[in-house]
Amino acid sequence: MPLKKDDDGRRWVEVEFLVPGTPEQVWDAIATGPGMSAWFTPTSVDERVGGAIAFDFGDGAVSSGVVTEWEPPVRLGYEEHEWSGDAPPVATEVTVTSRSGDRCVVRMVHSLFTDQDDWDDELESFETGWPGFFEVLRLYLRDFPGQPVAGVLAAATHPGDMASAWSSLAAAVGVAGVDVGQRCESRFAAPQLAGVVERIAQKRDFRDVMVRLDAPGPGIAVVGGCVADGQTRVMVSLYLYGESAADTAEAEAPKWRTWMAQLVHADRAST
């Protein structure tokens, strides 16, 4: 998603991706609060032009805005006004185009209108952030469309570099050395996590492994780490689906958060 510019001061990044599902199923997933919460982050949407939209990233970090386009099941537009300090509003347009075989192409464009380059790096950062979420979306639409969802997020700042942080996390969660299509299972007193690896993405300062879960319940786990602003962050995110998802999430969330804090504390003590 390289940054593009035009003579009118518009700067934008864009991406297209193919997902399973009818236009109506895909629209529910990418344009409604329950749908976006099932693969992205807890989201609320007032489903009309002029309605409020808000994304809750945890720890008090909420990005809010207003719906500017609402054309089910083909087009959603919204503007976020406080997405990055004193940056001008970022406008997002999402379109859904039907393809044969109950598939759809989703196109997402983020635009910023300014003649300054102060926020170019942050606009370009969507390139690293979205692909992992899109893979969760694909798996959600393939295996769990429309099911109730409840999430668990455990994240922390690690004292070491990306290599050492990932080594500790991956070994405990059971994804170290496991390839796509192979089973994994947590160990070393980590909370229960078991399933089949669906995706692995690795760069020098970025790790991301996605697991199709059967324990602690049906769902998706994303185990990851990244370096941002000179700090190493590690996280485990669970998307749990089905009628018992809320109860399972309520039971698992404190276990994961306590364990993550203990993991980081132990690594800090050993450095």
C-alpha cells in the first residue's frame, strides 16, 4: 500500500482483498459494529450517514469519527477526527464488489487532505496493520459468519528486542517452529490455546501467527509482536465465536492478562 499523492493535496493508501461470502455477509462484517468486532477491534457503528463510529483499541485508546457514506451492501465511508494527535481527519472508503462463487472484493482507501508530510509515516503504517486483520476476516467469513463474538486481549511491553521477546512468547504459546497446517498447543503454564496454524508472517521487527482454535473454544487466535517507537510489544488476541463465547472470554481474559504480565516480569528479571 505505497503512499500516493495528487496535485490537489490528497494523500492516500489503498488495498484490495478477496474474501468469501455474499455481498450481504461481507457488508455485515465490514460495516456494522458486531461484524467489525468479530475480526478487527471492538467497534460501534450508528448505521446511517451522520452516525457515530468508534474503534476501541484498549487501554483507553479510542478512535472515533462520523459515517459519511452508507450504501448497503456496497459502500461505507467515514472520517476519523482524532486518529493521530493534531493530524487532519483521515477519510476511509470501503467498497464491496461481488465476484462469482460467493466471493467479494473489498477495496479500502484511506485519504488525508494536506500539503504537509508530517503524517505520511502513520498513513503508510496501515500497510503493516491491515493485512493481518484481513486474514482474520477471511477466516471469520469462511468458518464463523454471523456468529456471536467475544474477545480477549493480553498485551505488554517487553524489555528485550523482538527476537528475545518472540522466543519467550512463541515457545510458551506453542507456535515456535510450527508451520502452516500443523497443530499447536500452549505449554509452560500458559493458558489453554490449541488449534491449527493458518498464517505466519515474519519480518525483522514484526511477528504474527494466526491459529484456528478448538480450545479454549472455537475461534481465532493471533499471537504477535512488533517494535514501535523503540519499544517491543507482545500480544495474544483471541476472537471466540458461538453462543458460549462470552462466558469463555470472561473466564479466559484474567488468565491471559496475568500470565502475560508474569512472562514479561520473568524476562525482565533475567536481563
